[in-house]
Amino acid sequence: MGTFIISASENPFNTILKTLERPDGGEFGKYYCLPALNDPRIDKLPYSIKILLESAIRNCDEFQVKSKDVEKIIDWENTSPKQVEIPFKPARVLLQDFTGVPAVVDLACMRDAMNKLGGDSNQINPLVPVDLVIDHSVQVDVARSENAVQANMELEFQRNKERFAFLKWGSKGFDNMLVVPPGSGIVHQVNLEYLGRVVFNTNGMLYPDSVVGTDSHTTMIDGLGVAGWGVGGIEAEAAMLGQPMSMVLPGVVGFKLLGKLRDGVTATDLVLTVTQMLRKHGVVGKFVEFYGEGMRELSLADRATIANMSPEYGATMGFFPVDHVTLQYLQLTGRTNETIAMIESYLRANKMFVDYNEPQIEKVYSSYLELKLEEVEPCISGPKRPHDRVPLKEMKADWHACLDNRVGFKGFAIPKESQSKIAKFSFHGTPAELRHGDVVIAAITSCTNTSNPNVMLGAALVAKKACELGLEVDIDFEREPIGTGKDGKKIFFRDIWPSSEEVANVVQSSVLPDMFKATYEAITKGNPMWNQLSVPSSTLYSWDPTSTYIHEPPYFKDITMSPPGPHGVKDAYCLLNFGDSITTDHISPAGSIHKDSPAAKYLLEHRVDRRDFNSYGSRRGNDEIMARGTFANIRLVNKLLKGEVGPKTIHIPSGEKLSVYDVAMRYKTAGQDTIILAGAEYGSGSSRDWAAKGPMLLGVKAVIAKSFERIHRSNLVGMGIIPLCFKSGEDAETLGLTGQERYTIDLPSSVNELKPGQDVTVATDSGKSFTCTVRFDTEVELAYFNHGGILQYVIRNLICSKQ
């Protein structure tokens, strides 16, 4: 736990290192052979757990990963109910551009800090392959024209030139970093069709692919038999730098699929049904593993669609082990025969391949679910959340109920007399009208279905057939016609809905290996606009002090070689007092920059025109803007404002009401600590690194909540903020806290006196004190806290390990 590093020792599992022979003679490489352990418990492990096991065995050095961690995983059947912690080192890291920019900014900044401390700045390099896909910055400015893609890309390059140049510098300045240029596709699609290795061969060592990505829908890759899930930008950076991720060994829900889907039923119908079943079952923090005869019939694109929705059903993964369907897909997407042969040989040798022509060894699961695929019926979701499933035949009744219901996820509270209101307007010179329930935009893509040609082409076929007909939600598709054809006959929904065969034929004739090969050749060759970006070749980044996109962050301003030790909190003011379900969207800067916001003021001071403000997402590489955009959400409900909604708070000493950023800066200037009070599920929603970095830059020292979302809690720890939980049954309300008090949290000054999950007392100046649980959940997290954060820990460790 101190500053200096215990040296790692030789891998105790080298005895099971075997050679994998090629079927035609010669060898593929070496691998850690699980069957060679001769442990009957391993045969019964879920496939997803075997991936964690292999990683622990391969990385076992008795320091970061210990033999006892390997034993915990082998004994999964007994250990998983006990919430034991294990370290996990993923094989690679996936970034998209919005989360990737701050990660590369941090790496560049760490190089400077390394330099300052007298270390070798070239040691700061990703230690595992990092693939960064630039995809989130595309906006649709031009639509419905032949050259839309080209025109949108040109505008994208004008807007984002500075960010793109910085990322291109990163791809040249750092080893092990591939940047996929803009215009290549959506990150999850590129991951599935091109980046996914399934099995790695690194310098002759074979091992299963696994990935953590800075987007919650990284789970899409689970459909390809690659273990992957979303993490915060902060954990992604740690994984890039060779730090093990600390995780709770998860329970695994076995989900058995039987039979096959009926004609005309789509992957979307299936995924909504599966999501509803899993939400009801309760799978938060667990893996879900799919198995059973129904898998034979389930296309890879359909598997990827189900896997993509993991965040919506709350599981860490929705995993589909590799089988013949996976291998066929690898062939379709242009992977070489040599690669596919290696993948199959390795997985069969390690008993990680599912062959439905052989008798199946029953795996042990934590709990079981079963679905007969022929029972899945057409459905939609909404009106507001993707996981609120509505069978298509009940849509009309559900819609009418939603109009009446009070405002909420299933309600709009539209008075009866206003429900048939018509709004008239003109669109491109054509008169048009809108009613409640009109479908205004039917988007064919979202990241859930872009890699599913069946759903995409199915939607296109429907659109093609329905182009002449207007559509409303206020209809019973089973019984009512959707319009009248050119011949005057009534047309029903079933008349324009393509059969599964019709879709399959279009897919068969249109989706071909050459198409994938051609698309992904552009990744290695780049595109003309990308290739013309000129970037410096230095290994240290030359920060431009005038840039409003890329700014050197202040994390390591005063870094020294000795860790600062744990910090308590003294006489802190409450910056914000929240109720339940404050999401990362409330906390972290997102969307457009409001004209009256502190970020707008900063940009205007730096002579940026309002029309060039761009979005918070595009400016994630500038901490000055992100700090100002933290808690700048217009829907923020802060109890200190007594019912008023918006991004403001009260400066308690003066009683003044100002923006959250301005109040935080007042406290910071006066040298006063701040804390946040919150309810249940604080930090839920997509993982966002700025949801932790922002509060840290605002001077927040602790968050006291009823409960935390998993990734957000670990991100707070990574940034040196203390997460505390009220005791069960207690919260700010029951304890009578108003947020006007001052808070003191006493922590021991030596990290050795702190234990994961221990109780501490929080005292207030109003005389009330209460007990909380400190949510540092592992020894590793305590070490991060001791060092003032994860990045500081890594820098000091790298320097020490070389001494």
C-alpha cells in the first residue's frame, strides 16, 4: 500500500503452457491450457467465466493477480454468491471520440508529469491495444440528397479539425493506438465487423479477446463471443496503462433459447421480449449467458442486437459463446481463413467452443430462464424508454392510456378536450398537419441495430412499401387498415410487412464479404481529408494555450513523488442537495452550450462566436469548459432551491443564488471544502468520466448518497472523491438534514488504518451526527485514494518500478 512497488514474480501457471498444433502440421503458438489443470470444476463453469479465468491465469504475477484470485474463479459456483473481488485485465480497450479525447489528453498530460518527476515520459504508452473510433461527431446537416455523406463529412472536418488533429497526433505519438478515421462507421459496428479478434495471437501467445469500452453499448461485442462491457473513461485509462480492473466476481444467469422465431418476427421483437424478462428477473451486476438449441437458428446480427441492450436490462454482459454461427459471420465479414482456423482450434482445445452436434455438458448457472422463440410476438417500445415493451396488438389502447396518464414514463397528461387537436403548418412550401400520435421521424438506425442488416433492410423494405401512406400510432394494426392502395383496396400492416424470407433474400444478395473488406480498407488507408491533416511528430504534446478544444488539465500541477495520503473533510458546505435517480446526464456536461451558461461566458471571453460554440461533447478535451458545464443541466432538481428547477445553487454563507460553477469557485477561492448529498442510484445512466472529473475540479470532496451506480462510484474513487452511503433506511430526509449544515468526516491519516467498506461518522455543526459506510470497495481503491487518484498512482508506480 505504500509508495514503493512489490516486484512481481514468475507466473506459477507456466506448467500448463502448451503448444497449439495446426491441423496441417506446424504450430499456431503457445497457450495456457485450462483442461491441463485437471480440475472438474472448470468443465462446469459458464463460458463467460472461463474467459475471466484464462485472463487471471495468464496474468498471474502474485502481485496484481494472485493464485488465490485464480482459485476464487475456479470455485465460482461457491464464491460468486459471496460478492468476492477479482482483478481482471482485458485484452484491449475501445474508445469512441467523445470519451477518447479526454483519455488521450490525460495520457499526454501524464507524459508531462512523468517528465517533471524525472521519469521517462515514453513509459506512458498504452500497454494493451487501444482502438479509438471517431464516430460520435457526425451531425446530419444535409439529408435526402445524393452527396449527403460527403457534405456532412466536410462540415464535420471543419467543425472538429482541432480534435481530429489531436487524435491523429495520438495515433502517431503513442504505441499500440489505432485511430479509425471519421466516416468509417459506428464504433460498435466497427468493433463487431473489423476490430473484434475473438482470439488474440500476440507474439506467439494465444488468448481469448476481451475488451472494455468507454460506451455502455460496448456489450454488442458479446454477440461475437468476445467478453466486453462499458466502463468509465477513468477505468479505461487505467486498463490502457496495465492496471487490473477490480470487479466483483459476477453471478451468471443462464438463458435457454428453444425453437425458432415465427415468420415476420424481428430481432427487435426478440430483444424487447428478452429485455422485459431479464428486467423482471433482476440481473444488475450479473452476466447473462445464452445457450440451448435455439442458438442454432439465431443469426449473429440478432445475437449482437440482444447483447447491445445489456445496459437496458442492467446486466454487465449478455454473452453468446462462440459456435459455428460465429465462425460463419467471421467469414462473411472478411476475416481470413487462416485466422478463423486459429480461432476454432484454440477455442476447441480450451473447451470454449460450443458444438451443437456434440452432447452438451450442462453448465452450472446462478439462476435459469427459458424462452421458446416461437412465442415471441411483434412489439414496440415506449413512448419514452426503450425497455417499456408494448405488444403491437395493444399499441392503440396503450397510446390512449398514455395520453390520459399523469406525466411520467408512461404518461403525457393531455386533457381529453385537447387530445384531438390539430396543428397546421407548412413544410418546404407544402401544407401539413400534426396530431397527437403522429410518427414524425422514424429513424432507421440506432447503435442497437446498425450491425443488423436484417432489421435495417427490413425497415427499408417497409419504408419503401409505406412511402405513400401517412402513419399514426393511433391504430390497431391487427384489425384496422393503415390506408388505401392505388387500386382503392384497404391495405393492412401485414400487407407491407416483409416476410423473414424476403428480408433474408435481400441480405443474401446484398451483404457480401467484399463489401466489408472494401469498407475496412479505408481504415488502413484513411480518407483524403484525414490524410491531409498535418500533425507534429513529437512524443510530448505542445499544448496551445489559446485552444478552446484541447487544454492541458491541472491534475498533476503540484505532483511530488510521495502520495498525499487520505484526506478527511472539514466543515464542508453542501454544494448540492439531490433526491433519487440523479443520472450522469444531470452531472456531466452534455448537449449544446446554453447561451447564458458559465461555459458560454468562457467561450465568448476567448472570442468564440456563438455559432461556433459546438457541443460539450466536442469540447471534452478542455477541462475549463467541462468544469463550467458540470451540473449545468437545465433539468437539475436541487433541494437547496426549494422547488425551482435549473443549474443553480445557493452559496450558503451569503444566501446568494448563482450558477453551480460560480458557487463552487467561491468556496474554492475561500479554501472551503464542499460535499454533495444525494438519494438512491446516484450517477446512474451511461458512464461518463466527466461526471467524476467535473465535481473534482469544482472542489467536491465527498458524495453522501443512499446508493451509487457501479461505474460512477468507481470513477469518483479514481478522481479522489470519497463515496459514502447512508445506513439502510436512512437518508438526508429521515436524518433531518437540510443541506444548510456544515459537514465534517474524520478519516484516519494513514491509509493502513482504512479498510474497504468500513463505517465512519459524519458530524454536522447543527449537532446531528450519523454513521455512513465508506464505499472504497477494494484494497486497490484505497491505494488510489492514498495517491490522490488513479492517474497519480500509475505515474508514481511506473517511476518506482524502474528504480
